[in-house]
Amino acid sequence: MFSLHRDSPTPLSDQIELRLRELMADGRLPAAARLMSIRQLATQLAVSPNTVVSAYDRLVALGLIESRGRAGYFVCETRSAALPDAAALEAGEEQEGVWLAQQANDQRAGVLLASSGALPPNWLDDAVPLAALQRGMARASAGMATRCPAQGVPELRERIALVLRGMGIAADAGRILTTYGGTHAIDLICRAFLQPGDTVLVEDPGYFLMFDRLRKDGIRILPIKRRPDGLDLQELEAACLAHRPRLLFVQTVLHNPTGWGSSAANLHKLLVLAQQHGLLIAEDDVQGHFHPGHATRLASLSGLDRVIYYSSFCKALSPALRLGYMAAEPALLKALMREKIYSVLTTSALQEYVMLEVLAAGRWRKHLDRLNAKLMAARHSSAKQLSEAGIRLDHPGEGGLFLWGSVPPEVDLNLLVQDAYRNKILLVRGATFSADRAFDSHIRFNAAFSQQPRLANYLRERLQGVAGAKAALARAGAGAGAGAGADAER
């Protein structure tokens, strides 16, 4: 098909990507054409399969090719640049929380989701095979007429409890409630335990959609600073004494957006403060599946005493299976289940039986192992490229999807993210993750997408341009000063 230049400074995976893009551009790889398999192309070019995987991943993210599971990779059909008005409807203004969430799900062609909270679609291709769907349906005694118990299918809840016990969380099927994902869990907590005017503690930075959800209900938000080892406990204690908050939302493992964890010492002290001040804790562990080792969680340390734990399979397994779960003591879980019935009646039996099949067949753990290996490699590649482009990475976490990087102080971050989107690169500024929308020089980077050279090249060009302009201004100022000094001497 083509050859590679092994003495070139351009990495081999970049060469493969560029040559395939050229073949598509000049029509030699037309729309719907099937590309060579990864192994075939690697053999022909005498490179490792991982080199081809890297090139294919970037082409998928650019919307140029698509993976069709075992059928292979195919060139995407050309899409019209002009979308019908109905299809182009935006849920919010640019950089608003709902707008950003929409971008991740709309998957618009050619847009590099460098700050997205989602994985590339091709990373999840084989997570739920067709056979799992068929066997899942076979488990449903009434087929498509099967109803789902409000708490969730009992066998699935027991499997989820087994997963939690493997993480050190003492849970049984009676302490599990299924949801449509992590966002649904947040909604149920708000409905069950909060009233307008209540005070809630949140991490800063933190999850922007949750902030918007709380504000919508008239909840007073008090931000507590998030540090690399956990919450600022002095701020937390002062807030408890001064404001008697009802509840705390916290992400203890692979915090979004920073990727930081929490030390066991920090979590122990947090539980002591919560007990002293009667504080209910909602522990968000949606990112926890991406942790490469064994992390400490509040749900484990507390035995679920005054802790509502929630997580989701959507992000790590399949966004098409909108399935999450909560774990709590029965008295708390009962209030949550009532709100689930009021709002959505119940979850989908079809989805729950498919998830049960995935867990029962042992696919979940194997999938996570493969996924986390790819994610660690992507983190290394992205961190290297971003650092070389001029991004400062503050306290990189232990693993996971996110890198929290800051731009130089002279860069106008608002203009940068606007310009990036005009160039089909989605970046999310730090202020979006701030509970009080305060300025922050950081950007959340998605490690899976940010390894693409297109992002590093864009950032390098923009940041060097700013640095060059600053240096020119300094030289001009110095020259003016020298001229003024000479005039004074004359």
C-alpha cells in the first residue's frame, strides 16, 4: 500500500496516519472502503500492531474511519457540513455544562474531543458482543414483555454487590439500587434528601453538571478546595461549623477533572468530621473503574454508614447501556427507590439482563484490564506531547482518563478555547469546573484523545505565538526605554 521512512523524525504511527489520510483525500481509499486489518498492515509495514492501532485510533477520532467490530475498519461516508436546523439544536451556550455534555454525545464529525469525559467509541467495540445481547435476552423469562423490579433485577444486584465486595465495600443485593447512570444517581439524591435553601458542600474544582443540577433546585453550594490528596479538611470543618450543611458530594478516586486521588488519612478524618456534624456523604465513583490498582474509598472505610455510594458502567463499558448503581443502608436506599419510581418508574429489564450476562461471563474484568492498559499508554503519550507543547501538568494522578494542565499566565484561556473550537478541537477551561465559576488557568485533557499530534501541534503553535508576541513587546519596550535614556543624555 505504501512504505515508511524509518530515518525520518516523524513517528511511524504518524506516518501511517498521514499516508492513509492522503489515500482517502485523493480517492484511492473511497468512502465505505475496508482498510487492512491491524495485523495485516502491521505485517506489511514491518511494525508492531500497537503502531497501527495508534494511527487507526486517531483516524477514528477525526471521524475519517470507523470501526465495525469484527468486520474491521472502514472509510467513513462524506458528511454534509451544513446540518438541518433540527439536527443542529444546541442545549446551551458554548462552554456551558449542558452544551459540553452534548458535544461528547453528539460525536460531530471531525471534532477532536480533547476535553471530553468519554472514551473513543472504538475502544469499546468488543466490550459487549452480540452474543452477550442474545444471551441476556434469553435470561428474560417474558422476552421483550419482561418488567424490571424497581430496585433492579435481583441477580444483577447480587453480581454488583460481588463486584463491590471485591473492592472492600460491604454490600449485599439488598443494599443495591440500579440507575440509568451516575447523573441519574445524582438526580435521585437531590430529589430524596435536598430541599430549596439547603446547603450542600461540593469539591472545587468538580463536576459541572452536578453544580448546575443543584442550582436548578435552589440549593446553596459551598465549594471546598480539592487538593492532590483529598479535600481541604480545614475548609470543610469551618463550613460545617458555620453553615450546618445537609450533604457533601465527593469523588475520592480519580477525581474529575484533576485525576487526583485521596489518601487514607484524609478520608479517615473526613469521616470523623461527617460524624461530628451529622453530614450525609454522596461518594461518586464513576471514574473509579479506571484506577490501575487498589484505591481507598469512603464506602469501604465507613461500612456505608451515612455514605451513599454510586457508580456506573456507561463510561467504561458502553454508553448504549445506560446502567449505573447505588449502594447505601436500607433506610437511605428506600428513599432513593421511591424517587426512582416517581421519576422513571424503573430501569430497563433488557439492559439489566445484558449487564448480568456480561458480569456472569467474566467479560467485565477482562475488558477493564485491556482498557486500563490502553489508557496508561495513552496517558504517557498525551503527557509527553502536551508538556512539549507548553502545557504544565500539575500533580498527574495515578491513572484514569484525565490530565489537569495549565497554560502560561500570559495566555487568554477564554480566547484559546473559543479558537480551538473554531478549529474543531473541544477544550474545556478550568472555570467551567469551578463551583463559583472563578477563573482557573487549567484545561481538562482527555488522555485517550489528547495523544493525537493534531492537538499538540495546535497548542504549540498558539502558545509559541503568544510567547513570541510577548517577547516582541518586551523588546519594543526596552528599545523605547533606551531611546528615552539617550534623549535624556543629549
